[in-house]
Amino acid sequence: MKLFKTLRSITFIAVLLGLLSACAPVLIGGAIVTGVNVAHDRRPAGQVLDDKLITASVKNEIRKSLVDDSRVKVESYNGVVLLIGEVKSGSDRIKAEDSAAIKDGVINVVNELKLVSEISHIGSRSKDNYISSKAKASLLKVDIDGFDPTRVQITTANREVYLMGIVSREEADAVVERIRHLRGVNRVVKIFEYRDQ
């Protein structure tokens, strides 16, 4: 807990310095965060940092608790942790969820891990990355006043596209409509928070 707060404070100061020095990039948990990212995000800057730390912490915990041949992707948005990928046993699926749920700052865990007999090969993972890239590019065509595609976090596993972010219902519908017609997409899963509740 104390380490988490210390890391958060250090990271927050680093990002603040980046904001003050012409948006210099900062490395957080393996991902680069810039002042531009934070400025466009609908989450407070502190929450953006918390989510990066939560993601890194959950990944580390899962790596320690699961067998090597599992494939688990972790994303965090506004305290909601998404687990996607593949595991070979129900106990690994539960261990992964428990590893995420115990972390500071986690509000909810969405466990979309699939039980499989064989973990997918690198070719299928490459297709998932390609689908994510196409999905992100397709959002540039969403024609809603004030819509910013960088506010939608997109992750793909097993040709299923997962969407996170803080959006209006109109934005959510437009995003899903754009992505669900893309070639190779089998399913679109919304894990949005809505601004217009």
C-alpha cells in the first residue's frame, strides 16, 4: 500500500513535469504517457497514473501466480480491470481474477478469460493486434461533435474487441457501429462508463 502511494506520487510528479516541459513523454509501467494523453483523457490525471500502476501491478501478480503457458492481457481504466486472453484451467482463471481484485485502487474486475485446451499461437495474436489497429483507425471516421477517438481504449483477444472509456451513449453506439463491421471482428464488448447517465 505504502509502495503504491509512493510510486503514484513519483509518477504524478514526473507527469506534471512533463506537462510543464512541452509535453515530454514519461515511461510508466512500460507505456509512455504524455501531457497530450492526459489532457485529452476524461479521467483526472491522478487516475490515469493509478490505472497505469494498477495494470503493471496486476500483470506482475498474475505472472507470479499462473503457469507460464497462460496468455493474459490486463487493461485498467478508471479502476476497472479487464482480463482477457486464455488460460488452461478454471483455477487459473480464478487466480487471475483474485490477483487483480486485491490490488489497491481496483473498483471492479471484468474477467473475460477463456478456458482453452491449447493456448493460441503467435499468428492469432498478430491478427488481434491488426484488428485493434484497424479499430483505432476506424474511429477517426466517427462524426460526432467533440468526439475524440483517443478517449476510447481498444484491446483485442481472440478476435473479440473490448472497449473502455468514458463516453456518451451516442459516442458508444457510433464506436460500436464502426468496429462491429470490420473484417475479422467476431464480437464487440462495451465496458464503457457513460457521461450521460
